[in-house]
Amino acid sequence: MKRIVFKVGSSVLTETNSIARERMLNLVSLIVEVQKKSEVVLVTSGAVAAGYTALKLDRKKQITKKLLAAVGQPILMSSYKSKFDIYGVDIAQILLTEDDFDSRTHTKIFQEIIDRALENNILPIVNENDISTTPDQLFGDNDQLSAHVTHYINADMLVVLSDIDGYYDNNPHENPEAKIRKIVNEITDEELTQQHTPNSDFATGGIVTKLRAAKYIMSKNKEMFLCSGFDLTVAREFLIEGIHNQGTLFTKKN
Ligand code: GLU
């Protein structure tokens, strides 16, 4: 059975200071559909953004950002839970830090937990443990976290559902002629040194962190698909119908 990791960003999950319930419900229903043929793990951002819906503290300062994550993580999970309950899917919350990936013992523990969850038809929902970690134990953005999860749990593909609907051949904000590159086989170092450009206040990434994740994924001979998380038509076509109309597939295969 194929194993697929989904990654969804804060800007997709929140809108005007509350959880974007309809978008989350669409995501949940897509995951349930994909689960019929594949094992699925979800990496979700949105804890800090969800915390901010309840508490207006400074999200730029380290301690208040952690408090927002602490407040927001249960808001986020209960929102997922009520939606997965509709489909009778049980979920498990798994919070990881960079340290979980650099020691054999630590890594083995989370790999086994995820394997065991999947064996028991439980959907693992992963986020970074923003709360108790020091800055050097943090990935800082879930693009890298999800790429590492994909490799370490031996998944086949990472699907990034983002406010960026693909990797363009030119900056789409400056050039209306810019087109989405459907297949990318290689990422140069130059492409990785562009400016970071997160599109929303809560997003940590931008195209560069996606490209870094894609480069890592390709170096492990796996694939990454980047498409819109706002409208899941493209993701659904690609994953359910096997049609690649839009979105970018990063793959070593030609
Ligand atoms: N872990 C952070 C959160 O849940 C998000 C990190 C990111 O934006 O990638 O808010």
C-alpha cells in the first residue's frame, strides 16, 4: 500500500482570525477518500494561528508565540477531531522536534508510533512541538518537518497543500505571463537562495522553504506534489483520478 504525507499550512487553515472550517472539512473529506487506497499521515500547521483566535498576544516574541501554540494546539486538534468524527476516523496527535530526527532511539520511537497508528487505522496528525523546545531544536517551518517525516516513515510522496498553487517559471506577482512548471526534476542552489516570501502573517515558509523540502525529498528518491490548499480540485484530480492538470510534481523521474 502506498504511504502519503499531506502537509497543510496555517494560511489555508485560518481566515480572518478563525479556523477556516469549510476548508478544513474539504481537506478532511479528501484525506478520507485517499485513505481508501493509501496510508495517510497529516502534518499540520496552524497552532499559533488558532491560538491567536482566542488570545491576541504578540506572535513575534518567543514566549508569547509558544503560549499561542499551547493555546492553539488543542483548538486545532478539536477542530480536526469533530470533522474526522463525521467519517468515524480516529486521530493521534504527534508533536515532534528536530531532535526526534537525529538520534536513532528517538527516531525509532516516532517511526514505530506512526506505523502502529496506521496499522490500527488511526490517522497520525503531526505538528512541530513549538511549545517546549529551544530555537535550535526547532525546524521552524513545517515544510522541512513534513519532508523529514516523509523520508523517515518511508512514505512515497509528500503532498503540500499551500497558498502557493505551484512552482512558477517566473514570479507570478510581478509577471502575469508566469506559468506553473508541471514537473521539476532539479532544483539549483540559486533557486534556494531567493528571498523568503511567506504570504500570510502566520505562515513561516514561502516558495523557498517548499523548494528546500522538495530538494530533500528528491534526494531521497521520493516525490513531492505542490498545489493549492484553498481549492482541492487539483489535489483531488491528481490523487484520486490520476490526472495532473495543475500543481507542480517534483520528481527525479522524467
Ligand atoms: N508549527 C507552527 C504552528 O503550528 C507552524 C510552522 C509553519 O508555519 O510551518 O503554528
